[in-house]
Amino acid sequence: MGWAVSVLSLLVGVGAISGVLAWLGSPSRGLLETAHEGELPPILQAKNRKGMPTHILLVQGLIVTVISCFYFVIRDVSVAFFLISAMTISLYLIAYMLMYAAAIRLRYSARALPRPFTVPGGIAGMWLTAGVGFAGVLFSFIVSFFPPDQLPVGSPGLYTGLVVLGIIVFAGIPLIIHHVRRSDWATVHDAPSVPPAAIPLK
């Protein structure tokens, strides 16, 4: 049955490559739409004849290359992998906490907005559903700052500090770009015509 192991290994490899391609393509296309709306500088709006955002992909590759340097400065590969995973997962969890909080707020600020699906139970149902989700994500976010005992991190304080630093840096970059953005960055006329959702903020 040795041949079966080889075949399965090949299939797993193909699946992993497909997953990486999806991770590379989808977020970069989303960032391209954001760039067209003026949230990113014009240099990041470049794309090739296939419509792929070349400059955004280059920036993504540069960031991943810099982060991958952890594998050279940290002796244990498993520690480096866990550290990078903790930083990326924490950033994802921040987005999920914001989504849960936004869902609750929109029940108050946009009650009359037509919705394809509504959480049953009214305001109480939304608070219960989104509140439980927010609490679960918050718990996972806090846990991500503490390495497991089985991981030879050496200094837990240094590990936690690196995770916090990574979150601050990568969460701060978009805030800085948003603060310095200019009105002439927007080139919505070049982007696909997708009408924004009319959600009143107040």
C-alpha cells in the first residue's frame, strides 16, 4: 500500500497549493476594490491584463517574506510557526469581534433596513447570539497571547510581547493609511460597478 501513501501525499500537496492560491487571490482582489474606493494609494491599484493586482501581491509577498524571517532567528521551527499563527489568528479574531459588535449596533441604527435573514428573537436574540459569539472570540483572542506548556518558547514574556507587537504593527498600518489618505486616490470608475449597501450610520 506504499503507492497509496504517495498518491494521497500528492493529492494533499495539490490541495494545499490550491488553498494557497485562493488565499493569495481573494484577499488581494478585495484589497484592489478597497484601493479603487480611495482607501489605498494609487500605486497599489495597478493590475495586469488578467485583472490581478500585481503591486498588492508584491506587497503581500514582501510582508510574508519579512515575517518568515522568524524561522531564521528562532531556533525551534515549531515556536516560529506557532508565533506567526498566533499573530495572524489574533488579527482575524479582531475582525470577527468587530463584526459581532457591528451586528448588534445595526439592529439599533438601521432597524428598517431590508435583510435577507434576521436573527430570531428581536433585540434580545441578537444580543444573545452576537454576545455569545463575541465572548467566545474574545476568549480565543486572550488565549492566543499565552503559549502552551508543551511549546519550548524559552521566555513566555518575549513570546507574548512579539505577538502584541505584531498585532499593533499590522493593525496600525491600515489605520495610518486611512488617516493620511487623500480624496484623489479614489478611482471608482475603473472598478466593477457594485452599488454599496445603503446602511445609515445614524
